Amino acid sequence: MNKIPLVLIVGPTAVGKTAVGVELARQFNGEIVSADSRQIYRYMDIGTAKPTPEERALAPHHLLDVVDPDQLLTLAEYQERAQAAIAEITSRRRVPFLVGGTGLYVRAVAEGWSVPRVAPNPAIRQALLERAEREGAQSLYAELQAVDPEAAAIIDPRNVRRVVRALEVYQSSGRTFSSQRMRQAPPYNELWIGLTLPRAALYERADERVDRMVAAGWVDEVRNLAARGYSLDLPALSALGYREIARFLQGELSLEEAIVLIKRHTRRFIRHQYAWFSLQDPRIHWFDMSEPCLEGIGDLVGTFLGGYARA
């Protein structure tokens, strides 16, 4: 069976994945499948750095605005939707680009994970969410470390949704999340492109992006979510920056304090992303974004795609 060519563009937040993905998709008759666990939510545009309308006009995007903030998209559901989007793009003789910084999403698709298909259990989930609110997210993460250390090792302890889902699978099925996650050879011929920057430059770029987001109306975006009836305590709003802005709106922090925390937590998140996308991973062709590299990336993609015509 001929494998589907799949170009993956990965790397830490704020490094420039969206712009590079759009340019490559434009050049190579491609479409972008988002691999971002926060851009799946409607009404959360500024703080998740979704592609702009102009960028979406240059290249079709998939798996943006999939669910409302009070809905859950499981990893298995994301994987199924991403695989379907890749197949549909390929059926039209276009090139799929999987672009994003959520390591769990990228690897579930690219490495052929067989993700647990345990049906959602609303009662268990609600009880776990109430515990997280009452005891703190770290309490649930400690429980996950005790019952399923392998799953805990790949889940960010701040990602309450993922921690809750792993415990929900365990409590519903009696089997750990990790024991149900097998791998099978994916139907893709993959080219991994990693974008990076020297750490100090990346932190500076991330700080500047936070300032631009606030100037663009991030606070009003969170305020409007509350006005739509979404609780600021929803797991979706534990996304980087949203929780801090919610605390500002609730009077717990000044805006300046919230911005300082967002920048600090963004740097921590960047370090976590490099654990998913290691500079030593032999699959990944790394490019330093502090140097002109788009032409080199384009040459690599062109060689990989071979007979696929440029737009």
C-alpha cells in the first residue's frame, strides 16, 4: 500500500509554526490540519493564537473551532478527526500539513497510537472536576501518578482535562489509560520539520506575543466568554493565559500581575514542549528561526514530495 505523504511542522509556542505552515501549504498545494489542543475551541481566538482570517484565506485549515468551551474532545476523537481530514485532503490530490505544538496530538496521529475508546462517563468526570476545584489540580495529578505513572509522565499536570480523562478511563474500565494505548504503523510517509530559536530569543518573542495579545483584546475575549455563560472555571479555560486573565477579572490579580504570570507560565510551557519535541529526535529536521531558513525548508519539502506539483 502506498503511504500518504504527511509533512509535520512542530516546535514550541511563539516560534512561528503558523506562518511557516501557511507559506509551505501555499507553495505545495497543501492544507493545514491543526494539532493544537486549545485552537479546537470556539470563541477562543486571541489567546490561542489562531491563524488570522488572512492566513486562513491563503491556506485551508482543519480542526479549528471544533467544539464549544464547555465540551470535551477526547484524544481519540481528535485522532479520528485528524486522520479523516488527512485522508480527505489527500483524496483531492493536495498535501496535508500537520501543524502544531501539542505533542500528544502530533504523536497520536504520527505514531499510530491506538487511543482508548472508553466512552465518556459524565458522572465520574463531574466528580473528578469537582475534586479538582475543591482540592486543586495537583491532587488529581498525584492520584494519576499513583495509579498510572506512564500516563502521568506524558500529561502536563496543568492540563486538567487530560488528567481527568486519564482517571476517568481508569475508573470506568478498570484498566489504566496507558495500558490501552498501543501503537500500530501509521499509513503515512512522514517528514518532520522542527522550528526552534535560542532560548533567550524565544522567551523574548513569547513575551512580546503576550503583550500583543493583550493589546488585541484578550481580556475582552475572556470577558465575552463569561458573558456567553461559560464558567471561568471550565477546564478549557485552564489554557495558557486564560486562567490568569480570569483571575484578573475576578479581582484576584491586577492586570500587570496577570501578565507577569502568563509570561512566566509560557516559559515553563516552552520547556515542557521541548520534552515532547527533542532537539535530539533523529526524525526531526530542525531549523533555527533566527536565521533565514524558509528557502531551505522549502527545498527539503520539495525533495520529499517529489512528484507533487507546486501551486
